[in-house]
Amino acid sequence: MSIREKFQSDLDELKNSLLELGTLAEVAMIRAIDSLKHQDLEEAKRIITDDYKINELEKQINERAILLIMKQAPVASDLRRIVTVLKVSSDLERVGDLAVNIAKSVEHMGSTPFLKKIEDIPLMASLAQKMLANVLDAYYKEDTVLANTTAKLDDEIDELYGSLIQELLELMAVHPKSISQITQLAFICRYIERIADHATNISESTIYLVRGEQYRLNA
């Protein structure tokens, strides 16, 4: 195997590891929302415990990426691929952290019945999860069209976030004794909105990877 072939093989391995990290982050988010819907405190604890897998894989990816830069002194296009790996891995690790934050809010609320049916929050979460799945696909295929169109979903999530926060504020006035639960639900809405922001970041990184230019989507 030539030096170039070995370098390309290393880049491919990095890409595959990044997609594995993406799957772990996406699954963590799905599990966190399920634990919310079912008030599954044991599952919430498991999500928090399992976060080390995401953190460890991100660390491994970053170390391998930096080592490639140091050993190979890559040209501009190859360096862009490695820089993109570092940026995307950071966003995915943050998605994992946000899933943990959701699980911690579930733990904090405990088994006290919800004031209202939890429907709109999972709806917003499903849109964020769709964004995450699509941007990972866009990154893998280097599809700038998919990256761009997926980022537009962030506007819909922002609208849902705004309406949910308004509804929760109104509930506080009616149910002052349930402020703790309402506050945690507001936190969860914010965590989901942030996950969508990280998915948008990955869209921007994908466009940077392909075109070599920085783009701000939904600015």
C-alpha cells in the first residue's frame, strides 16, 4: 500500500468512526425522549451512564485526526476533510451531552404525573432527530443540497420551541405549585432546540467540506 493509499484508508476510517459517533448520539437522543414520554427513570439513569461511550469515541476520533495532521502534513483538500471531522465530532458529542441533560431533567421530575399530555415536545424532538439523521447522510454522501434543505427544518423547530415556551409560561401562572416540573419541561425544549442547532452546524460543515467555503445557514 502506497503512502497515499494508506492516508486515504485512514481518512475513510475516520469518516466511518464519525458516523458511528453520530449513530450513538442519535440513539441517545431517541432514548432520552422515550424516557420522557414514559417517565422511565431507570432508562434515564442508563442514558447518563452510557454517555462515556460517546465521549470516549469522540476523544479517539480527535486524537486520530490530529495525528494525521501531524504525520502527513495534508494538502488543502485533505486538511479540510480532517478539520470537518473535528468540527462534526464536537457537534455530535454535544448532542450526546444534551441527551444526557434531557435524561437528568426526567430524573429531576420523577414520577409525578404531567400537568398535560406530552405530545408537542416529542414532535419537536422527532423533527430534530430527522435533521440529525439527514445531516449525517448528507455528510456521508457529501450532498450539499440535502445539507441545505435539512437546515431549513431548524426554522420549524424554532417556531415550535417558541410556542411551547409560551404555553409553559402560561401553565406556570395557573399551576404555581408545579413550577419545578414546568421549568424542567422548558429546559428539555431548549435542549431539543440546541440539538437542532448542532445539526445545522453539521450542515454548514458539510458545505464547507465540499465547497471549501464557510456558510452560515439560518443566521
